[in-house]
Amino acid sequence: MSFKFINASVLAFLLVSSTAGNGLADQKDAQVKLALDELKAEVIVLERQVRTMQETMDKNSGQLNTLVTQIVDNVNAIRQAQSRIAEGSSSAIQSVSGLSEQLSSTNQRIDRLSEQLAQVRKLVENLPKLPTFTQITPGNPDQLFAAAYGDYSRGHYDLAISEFRQYVETYPSSEMADNAQYWVGECYYSKKLLNEAVAEFDKVTLLFPKGDKVPAARFRKGVTLMEMGQQEAGRAELTALIRLFPRSNEAVLAKQHLEK
């Protein structure tokens, strides 16, 4: 649709140019202005489409993170229930009632786990198709970010790191710069380079203290520290997140981790 309008505008501009010798200066100026206005409108529409696509991806990414966390919690609960059942098997005759309740609870958790997995599949199916760019147009920040995110989604982490870094260095004042820095951390996390991931998540807060990706970066930093065995440092990070951003989705996830 956008290209159709742009081509029509260009055609109008060429038609006006071909009649330049007719002395209709006022009409020519009016048509040129109209063609330029249409081009500007199309640019605005394209920018909004890119912004909407990114917002959709961020929203779905957040929902996926929440569902995956819930699934992990349920898996852990199931394992704990199975462990309790195994420990109590020697005295099963005296605790048949308690065993039945545990099995019933386990079955309920498995049902909930199946429902959550179905939701994850649905979210994945509804994710917008990411474009593949064989060549990035110089000076196009939206195309560069989309290419980097597409490479991350396809598992091309080294290439995505390079592109996200390029975005941060070239467009440091962009509203998506903090997002790009955050995804550098996610790339390293996916590569299992946890020390590097923590350092990159830290940069989100250091470079963009007012960015909207700060809560997500602090949450991921805290969780990663705990995965590395640095429990005290991880808990301190999650506690600070809850205190500084109490209404964020990440604060809810941080509370769940601390309760575990």
C-alpha cells in the first residue's frame, strides 16, 4: 500500500514537471506541494508500522518470559511432590490419604502446565514474521534494529551482537537504544556466557538510566547472578528492582524468584 501511494506521488510530480513550459507556475507549485505532502504522510505511516511491530514483539516477549517462569515453577513443584511421594513410600500403608492428595495435586499442576505450554505455542505462532535483510540501508535505524532482532531470533547471536552494538553506537539518543543494549545481554545469555551477559545488562542501567528497559535488565541480571551461584548478589539485585520499580512486571517476577 505504501509503495502504491509513493509511486502515484512520483508520477504526479513527473507530470507536473513535463508541463513546466506551459507557464502554469501556481498550479505546478500546488501539485509539487501535494506530492511532497503525500510522501511525508507515507513516511509517517511506515514509521508507525515499524514502531507497532516492535511494541508487539516486546509485549509478546514479556508474556513469553512470564509463562516460561510459571512453567519452570510448576516443574519444580512437580519434582518436589514426586520427591515427597518417594520418601513416604515406605510408610504408604499409614498415609494412603495423604498420598492420594499429593497425587491429585501433582495431576492438577500437570494440567496447568499443559495449558501454559499451549499458551506459549499460541504466542509463538502469533509473533510477527521477522524480515530478512541481505543489505542494511545506511542511515536507517529501524532497519538495523529489525535486522539485529531477526538474527537474534534465528540464533545468529554473534551477528546480532555486532548489529545491536552498531545501533547503540550510531543512535545513542534513540528511544530504542536501551532496547538494543538489553538484547546484547540476551545474546550473551543465549550463548551461555553469563559473566558477559551480566556486564551487558549492567550497561543498560549505566548508559540509559531512564530507559524503559532498565527493569528488565536488572531482573535478568539478578536471575543470571543466581544461576552463577552468586545468590546474595542476585537477591540484592532483585530486591533493589522491587524497591525502585514496584509497579513493573519484572517486580512481580522478582518477587516470585525471591519467594522460591
